[in-house]
Amino acid sequence: MKIPFVKMQDTGNDFILINEYDKILIPADKKSDFVKKISDRHFGIGSDGVIFIQKPEKDADAKFHFFNPDGSIAEMCGNGIRCFARYFHNFIEKKIFIKADTLKGILNLKILKTKPFEIAVNLGKVLEFSEMNARGFSGYYVNVGNPHFITSWSDVDYVNVKELGREIRNSNVFKNGVNAHFIQRLGDDEFRIRTYERGVEDETLACGTGICAVSYAMYKKHGKKKFLIHASGGDLKVEINENNAGEEEIFLIGGAEYVFEGKVKFKE
């Protein structure tokens, strides 16, 4: 059986998207192994994650079912959900406002423009925030649907992200591990970031939810509400606004680029 897929990316975070909106193509008990095989950069297609677009289980337009390349299910992916939004707009229904059914709940996505594509994701409220230490590093813990630890450096070019990131990611202070981020301040509302991602188990070129977590922590520290974050793979914007109930919500703004499409073999 051959499974159609589309490869997309933004800020160097690349994803394989598979349309299961009308029919489940990969059985649930085989998805993890399938994801590991096709995400392999030497023997597969290669990706930072696989997104299955499915019929929603709640009052939404579609379900965002995301797997890390190690086959584990992730709670959220900020860059991946923008690719999900572009895929839905291009291949399923040309809607400007899209409701995504995710493990964090229903998230609102908005297509801001199509040439080039720009999408705003309302990631909603921060679930947890605290100042803490991990493996001797002081920093911030922020849960935006998935967990992040942020520590500041004078120059992130000198950070051994793979080594230090792995230490922090596996610290026993985090129940289910954590994404580790190393940031460098350029201004109160502008930062550089390098990231070690849980589930990828390596440095990645960008992490959308991590960039949101960084922006929220720096908002708490410096009071700014709009941020420009420079990741290794490109730039993303973040805005922190209050909803009608006076609750803080995080908006991630960035693109989603088509790379290529094809078919991959799957043995049933």
C-alpha cells in the first residue's frame, strides 16, 4: 500500500503531513513504528515530526495528531500546527479561520495572508510557569501544552546544545522530560534561541512552542508583549494579549512552506 504525503517546513522545522481526514490509512497500533521509519533522515523521508490530519473528535474543523520522530505522541508543536493550517486550507477546505482539535484543546488558527503564507496560532493560556534550576542551570519552566526549560547565555554560539540540552532534557526534576532552550538577549523584546527538542533528541533549527515559552518568560521579566525571536532556521513573531476574561493568551505568527509531495510504502 502506498501512502500519499506532503513535506512542509518553516524556520527549518520540517514535517511529513498525511491526510486521514476521510479514511484512517495507518492503524493506531502501527503509527509509532511507521513514524520512526519515515522520519529517519538516512533510511526514510526525514522529518522533525509527522502530522496526521483527521476528522475532529470535538467541535472543530480537523484533528491535529502529532508524532515526534521517535514515535512518541507530542502534546503540541507550534511550527507543525501552522503547516497543518496551510495543508487544511490548500487540500481540504479554503477557510481563513480554522479550529484545530489538539491534545491541548481546541486551538484557533487564522490565515493572515497567502502570498507568502502567514498564519497566526492562538496557543491559549500558559498552563504552568515558574523560576527554577535544572542540572545547575537557573532559568524558567513554562508549560504551553508541552514543557520547556529556558536558560540565558551571553552568547548562544558557544553553547554545546546537544550535550547540555540532553542533560537538562533528562533531568529528574522533570517528570516526562523537557525541551531545553538557550537564549541570548538582544533587547527587551528581541532574542536569539537555540533548542534541544525532546522526542527529536537533538538540536533542531527551531521550536515554535519553545519560542512561545521564551516570549512568555521574558514578558514576565521585562513586561514587553511583542517579541521577535531569531532561531537557527529563521525568525518568528510572538504576541501576548488578554482575552475578554482578562486571561493572557499567546499568539505565534509565522509561515508554512511547501517542500514536496510523494508516496511512501506501508506494509499492512
